[in-house]
Amino acid sequence: MKIMYVLTGLKVAGAECVTTQLATRMLERGHQVCMVSLTGENMFVLPDGIELHNLFMSKTPWGMAKALWQARKLVKQFCPDVVHANMVHAVLFSRLLRLLVKMPLLISSEHNKNIEGKLRMVGYKWTDCLSDVNTNVSEEALNHFIHCGSFSAGKSLTMYNGIDYKRFSPSSDSRSALRDEFGFAADDFVFINVARLMPAKDHFNLLQAFAKVSADHPQARLLLVGEGELRAEIETKIVELGLAGKVVLAGLRNDVERCYNAADCFVLSSAWEGFGLVIAEAMGCTLPSIATDCGGTAEVLQQPQWLCAPKDSDALGGLMNKLIGLSAEERHSLGENNRKLALKFSMDDIVLKWEQLYKGVK
């Protein structure tokens, strides 16, 4: 089978990571794979065998027309059995492209509920007829799109993101090495958050919550893994809250599974999420996990007692205090159960579901 993935760009973010992993898995399964980046931005090292085509599309009508014509040529040359477009710009682009060139199957995948604009939802609605299948990463997000009339219910379904269940697994060796690297003491209780430093992830909510926890538990520490445009503001907030020396900004890491294993609890503080892949990763590493109920997170965590409302630092801090107050045995039991729950999102199973969908089997 020939599969063409279309994305806005290939920056290091959730949807891009998931799509790149899916493309890699399809290549490993013997399919021909190519990827098309509208912007030409690429922060990934793709495996040999995946063709990457950069359109370098500019934000002008002429730029759009030129990119569509380039993409038309690519489709005619590659002759894909499936065009799988991901996220709003790539989806709308691919739907318009279908007016210019034949596609046996076009799948439109959104990775969030909040796509930042009513006009984008209208664009989805007006071009829905050009898509064969629509997907979103959670039931909650999918139902929102259907309710808004942007996705037709009859051809829309939930396709969860997947994790490498073998990679995201417990490791005592990683725990010791990483805690030494970050300067954590043996009796420190380490909360971890993995996310881009951007508004949607609401690190300020987390810092306010952690300040309350730190006041009650001096041994509490917070590890923030990720990079982004809000780093300087977050650094300032850490100092303002008197948390210097208790919060570690680890930056962008390519060994995030080891970071999970260095911690004692995962906390997601987002204002909104599509799925919350990092929760599943942390659960795979047997971490007790806490999250804001901000999209698909409830479907990932599957434990309402460890959810709280977004933007409520008192509630989030309360859950963090509750977790740190449990016995070691209780936290171990929570973590072991989380590993079992995370199996639902094993990439091996998710890839098989996508393969069936590519073959026209829903």
C-alpha cells in the first residue's frame, strides 16, 4: 500500500510526533510512505525509506495556488492509495487538493477539540464532503466536532494515539541515573510534567499548585520537561513564588522515558488537550498520574478521582497533596494499575487499527 501523510509542518509537538511514529511503523510493515510538509519546517530525522516533500507554502493566495499545484504533481507521481491529512491546515489543503487530482481515499485527522477559531470549524463543515473518513483523538473531541456540524457523524470515528509500550516501561536504572543528574535527593518526592512551554499547557496553574504543595511538603520537587516560548516567563514565575531550587527546567529531551522513571508522580495541568499522550506514556512507566479534565484526558487516565477542573490551582494542588500523602505501597499499586490501563494505547494495536482503516475497514 502507498500512504501519503500531509502535515502543516514537522515541528516537535504532539500531533507531529504521533504522525511521524505512525508513518515509521507503516514503513516497517512494508508499506511505501511519503510525507508532505506544507511549511517545510522539519525538526525530525526521518528513517531511510520515507520520502519528505517540502512545499514551503507562503501565506498568500499565490502561495496556496503554487503549493496546490506542487502537491498535485506529487500525488500523480506517487499514486497513493491513501492520503492521510493531519490538523486543520493540512486537512483543508488536502480537501481542496482533491478537487484537482484523484485520491482513492482521503482521511482527515484532527488532534484536538480546540482548533482556535470558528472560521476553521466552518472550513471543516464546508469541505466535509471532500473527505472519506474523519477522525479525532478522543470521543469528547469527536463528539464536539459532530455537534458543531463540522464532521458528519456517519463517516467519523475516534482513533486514539498510541505509545511504544516497550519504550515507556519502568526502569530502576534510569531512576537512579536521572535523579543524580537533576540533583534530586533520595527522599525527594518528584512531580513531573512533560509539555511544550506554551499557553495551552498552563504551567502557571501547575506552579501555583506546586507552591501550595511545597509549603506543606518541603521535600517536594517539580521537574518540567519541554521547551517553548514561555520559558522566560516561567523562570520569572518560579522566582516570584519562591520555588527556586525546587523546580528544574530540563528543556527538550530525547530520553523522556528516563525522565518519567526519575519521578514519583506525573501531573498534567493543561487548559486544553486533544488527547494527552504524555499521560499514557507516564502510566506506561508505572507513574501515578494526575490531570486536569480538559479534553480527552479523562479517557486516557480512566480514573475520575485523579482529575480536576482546568485553571483551578487549589484543586490541582489538593490532588497533588493527596497523592504525596499516600503510602509507598498505595502509590506502587496505583502505578502498577496504570501500566495495565496504558496497554489500551499500545502503538502495536493502534497501528493495526489504522492499517485496517487504510484498507477501507472501519
